[in-house]
Amino acid sequence: MTKKKQIYISLGSNQGDRLIYLVKALCFLESFGIKISLLSRIYETPPWGFESTPFYNACAQLQTELSPLQLMEVLLNVEQLLGRSRSISDGYTARTIDLDLLCYEEVELISDRLTLPHPRLELRNFVLHPLEEIAGGWIHPVFRKTISELKQASSDEAICNPFPFSFWSPPLFESYSYIVVEGNIGVGKSTLTKKLGAQYKAEILLETFVDNPYLASFYKDPKKYALAVETFFLNDRLAQTAQFWKHNSTKVVSDYFLNKSLVFATQNLSKDDFIIYQEEFSKAIKKQVNPTLMVYLHAEVPHLQKQIKKRGRPFEKEIQADYLMKIAKGYEKLIQTDLPFPVVNIAVDDLNFESDEAAFQSILRAIYKTTFL
């Protein structure tokens, strides 16, 4: 396992929509190939050194191969993209976004362009509080004290109020009213769908796959039961969605896209059966509500097999690796077609979004950045 670098930045905003500026800053950093390894909660803090409205502040650990000066250039670039242009005379002022490089490993540097570690870091509660969350044990190379020790010794009396970590969540449903989560068997579609629904109080549409009476038999004898299992799935999905949309829902997240029927049918049905099946599908799909965005989760077969085994559904014990590979190819073909909505492609092999809230937020950012990048 590669050791994470000790590279930390602070983020701050006290003008306009403060949350959006912070989230967009992270999105822009990721668009430059920089990974957000750790992220603190957002704190509301008083301005430091001048009178103004309260700030939102946070800290993040970064993974990058950029040098300190190269990274600082990226931070300044992101600030400019978000409407801020620094000048020597700025001083302590209100700003839409403030990105500071706090430290880069054990580097000590003093230059016209950059000072490391960041000067006055040890004096500022709005830095020390969020930084301690993600780097409490990091030792300041000048003072030879940990961040926790510096925070404890701080003379700053400013009160920093943290929000729950979920406060980071960007307003996805302002742009997308109907989000579908898709991907191979065992990739985590239903898990992510439920988390999205809970976070945004959206209505949830989950596939009722366990009601398919042919599924267990199909995994044992695919050729014999393919038509029966695919026909049942199609009719059940059509009936379920037709009933669901009678409620005229406007904020919906689902763990399936109706066109997945073709992904599986292409692999499972004979050529003649698929022609008939496709004709019936084409007739029925014209009446269906299209998603406004698809989140496509993908993972390598070993990860899928591990997840399938973990959830322990008896009828899935017969699923073979080659079948999962065929389905993966079918999905890749689907997302490469000319779909009438954007697709967010996310690898989840190393992303435990079920229990790791930072990983979940990284998915939300991946979706959100489609609204402005």
C-alpha cells in the first residue's frame, strides 16, 4: 500500500454561496488530477484579522505528484476559476474562495511565492480545528509539535462550530430530478441508491429482483431459463415503473435503468428469442420516463465476486466470473451509446461508499461536477 503524502490545504469562503464555493474548489482540484485523500467537516468560523461575515472553513489531505510550487499554482488557478484573483494589497478581506497550502511533507520553504509550513498556522483556530480532524498527529517541522498539541496551546479564542459531515453534500437534485444508478451484479447499486435517497429525501425506486421465480433456476441452467427470466424481469420492471410514476414524483433515485433489460437479454437469449424480445421492448419503452442522469458504477470481477459472496444470496452462488465479464461488456456498450442524458462513470473497487462518508461525498462531487465542468 502506497503511503499517503502529508500534504494539507485549508479552504475558506465567506461570500456568496459558501458551501458551493468549497465543493466546487474540490471538484476543480480533482479535475486537475489531484486526489482528495481525507476531508474534514466544514466549520463556521468568525473572520480572522478583520470584520466581516462568518467563514465556512475546512481542511483536506491531497495526493499529487506535483511539486509544492506547482501545487500552489494549481490552487491559485482554482481560485481564479471561482472568481478570485489575488493581489499583494489584498490583506485580510472577504473572499469567495481561499485555498492555502498548509504543508507539504516535511518541506520548509521561504520564498516570494510560497512559505511552508504556512505562516501563522499555529495561531488560527479556523485552521487548527479542521486540520486536527484529519492530521492531529502530524508534526510541525518547525515547532516539533503535533497539530493536536498546537491546537491545545493556541491563544486564539475564536469559536469554530462544525457541521455534520453530510453538510458537504452538493445540491444534485436542483439539476437532476431523476437519477438512476447502474452497474454489474454486486457493484452496490441498491446501496448507493438508498444512501442518495436518504441524503436528499428523494423517493426511491428499487428493483424487485427477488420476486423473479426463474432466477435461481436460470443461474443453474441459463439456456433453459433465459427467456423466462428475462421476460419476467421486463414485464415486472415495466409494471413497477408505470405504477410508480402515477404519483408524478419529481425527485427520484432508482437502482435500475429500463435499458438494462437489453444488456442482460443480449447476453442470455438466443438470436431468435432476442429479436422478438427487442421488438417488445422497443414498443414498451416509448411510454417510459427517461432519467435525467445515470451513475454507472463499475468494478473488476474479483471485487464483484467478493461483494456477491458477502451479501450471501443463495441463488447467486452459481454466478460465474465469465458471466460477470460478459455483463460488464454489455454495460460498457450501453453507456457508449447516444443516451439522452449524461453518464457519470465511477470505479468503486477501492471506494467503500457504504460506510466511508468521505468516499460517498466523492461520488456526490463526481455527479455534481457534471453541472459546471
